[in-house]
Amino acid sequence: MSLDPPTYLASLQSNIRQRPIPWDGAVRAGTLTETQLGMVRAVDKAKKPEQRQEIVEASLSGYTALFVGGDGQTSIFESAAKHPNVVQYILVLLSDLLESVPSLSKAFFNNKDPYKQLLPLLLSTTTEDPIALLTAHALTTLMSSARDESAATTRALPVIFTYLSGLAKSTDAGLQDIAVQEYSALLFGKIAREQFWQQASETMGPLIDILHAAAGINGGNSSASLWSGNSSSRNNGFEGSLGGGVGLQLLYHVLLVMWQMSFEAEEIGDDLNEAYDIILLYTHLLRLSPKEKTSRLILSTLYNLLEKNQRTLLPTAVLARLPSLLENLNSRHLTDADLLEDLENLKELLEEYTKTKTTFDEYVAEVNSGHLRWSPPHRSEVFWAENARKILEYQNGEIPRQLAAIMEKPWDNDKQVLAIACNDIGCLVKEVPEKRSQLEKAGLKLKVMELMQSEDENVRWESLRALGGWLKYSFESQ
């Protein structure tokens, strides 16, 4: 798929193309040879793409050697290494030629190390170094146009991803967009996507931060904000921007990269959701999505993730209230055919899942999600009367162990989780008092006692109620 080049990069390239360079003086100074200058001038004079293509294809090996070196010939990047203005110009020229002459990209890989001259140029102390920016674009264009997945590319990808991740972490939306669009161009195949995921803390993390900003989540516990509904995202009333000041185009490009990564859903889906609460985040973004083109990517990504990880992720989707959101979307006047298809597929997938699930299944899914909210079962006497014993016996006591794990966290931004956990423990003690020892072995009595000192009034109240039930049955059994 083709995207318009980022404005920042396009402007930089345009300025460099128009910049006068004293070529003859460069030859006299030994910066480049007469042969190299002749090849540069030949394609410079050819203004039409077809003319350039004809010139380059007439001497493919020569132009490959010009940029890569080989057969005793020095690369122009080595010759001009001490002259940044020349290097910048040649990098722009290289990208232009790679885009207009597809056969040049393929020819590069006749060299055993096509990246040798370019990778060192990525080493920069600042994210705004034009040489590094232009090099990253040239490398991305080379890899994507050749669709190369060779050993040389596999070795080069980590270096490129590391550089681009620095741009993605920038506070400059222009640099972020360069990184995200280059990511998208590189993620054409499985090898690149696997490497991207291996570097997830570098590559995926900044993209999730951008999505959090779009969702109105800034700092703190993002998961808590989403589960509790405390995010502040809203369309701020003008075209092209979402909550957190994230531009619509940047949002679209980030969603595009995430969609490309969702083709590896079978391998990464569970880990992606565990690390970033991706199902909850995407459900929230879908609710806020201002355009069909962003909704389409969100729906398609959700479908890829859920369809490949039905057992683990569909329960989370139900907890995130995705089914009701899809019903709301269905009532809108949507026109995009792909969006409508994904919407229907998602609805069918979730309907098939929910029609066989009980309230008990929903409760188990909520506990296993690692986050609690005041869903109906917690306050239902009927639910606890019917399911308390079943909860304790489920998978050899897995639910109490999960509750203990949840209560180990401080939940600084969502104290109600601890209040709900205390409520549930109190209900279990009330309905199955003879199983108190099982709860004590899981460490739940001690956690309840500790929470009686909580600064949060609701947590103190629920912990007091839970412990009161414990003491009541302890006295009665004496």
C-alpha cells in the first residue's frame, strides 16, 4: 500500500534537491571521481522517470557499485564521507532511484552486503540529523521495494528498527509520523514482523503510547483508566485531531502498523493483550473513532486478534463490552464495504461465543483478566449462592489464587479493584464458610486485614465486611 510521504521528510528532500553543490570542485578535491560524477549527472539531467529508468537499467551493475561499492570500486558514500552536503544529496538521489527503478533494488542484493555503506550512517546523536533520517528512508525504500527477506536484511532490521523507535519516542509529531510510515513499509513480511515483535519494548511501546494519548490516557495506570472508564478522550471539535492532540493522520498510520502486526495474531495475540490490554484499548478507540478509515483498521485488527485467540481473548472482549458497541455501530450509516464485512464477522464471532456462556463464565473471565469492575455478579446474592462452591473448586482453586495475585498490586489509580476483591472474598466466606482455610492458604485473609488500613474509604469498608464474616464463622465454629 502506498502512503503520501511525511511532510517533514518530503520538505527536507525537496530542499536538498534544490541545493547547489560544487561538483567540479568535489572532483578536484578527490571527494568523488569523474566516473561517479558522470553517473550522478546523467540521472540528474533526466527529469522524466522513464528516462532515469532507462539510464540506470543500461548500467545496473555500475549504479549498484556507485552506491554499494564492489569489484575494486569505492562507494560514493565512502568517497564523500567527510562532506555532509554531498552525502545528503546522494541519499535523496538513491531513494528517488529506488522508487522509480524497481530493478535497482533487486540488483543491490547481488552484493553480499548491500547495507554495509548505509547502516553506519544511522548512527547519530540526534533524532533530527538529516543524514540519519535520509538513510533510514533509503534503507526502508530498498527493503520494501525489493521485498527482501535475505540474511543480510534480517541482520539489518534490528538496527533500523532501533533508529526508527527513537523517532517514534520523539515529542515531534512529524518525526513520529516518519517512524510509523517507515515501519509500515518494512512490515511487508513475516520476518520483519517477527523482528518488530522481538523488539516490542522499543518498537511497539511508543505506538501504544500514541494510542493512549489518542484515547485520552496520559501517564498513570493506563489499564486502570480504561477499565474504570476514566479516560478523557473526546473529539476536540476540529478536523484532523483526536484526544491528546494526536493528529488523525498519525493515528491512522499507527493503526495501520498495528493492523499489519495483527497478521501474526496467532503467535503474539495473547502476549500483546497481556502487555498492553489491546482488546480493551481498541474497543475504547473504536468508540471514539472519528472516521470510517480508522474504524475499518480497528475492526480488522480486532477480528484478526480475536479470531486467532478465541479461547483467551473473546472473554476479554465481552468484558470490554465490545458486543454492545458493535450493535451501536451497526445502527450507523456506514458505507465502507470492508468495514461492514469486518463488523459482521466480529458480531458473528462474539454472538457464537456469548450464546453458550453463563454468568459464572463471565466472572471467571473477569478475574482472569487481572482487573475487576463492579459488574453484576459481584453484588448478586443469587450468583454467590449458586456459584461460590464452584468458584473455589474451579481448576483446583485457581480463582482464589488469581484474586490473591490481583490484591498484591497497589492499584494506586483504581482502588475500587481492591474493594471488589474484598467484597468477593466476603461473599465466598459467607456462602462456603467451611472453606475458609483454603482462602487463608491463598493469603487472602492476610490481604483483607492489611487493607483495613487503606486510605480509601470503600476499600476499608469492604475489607471490614469481609473480615467481619470471617470472624463470625470463626466464633461460631468454636
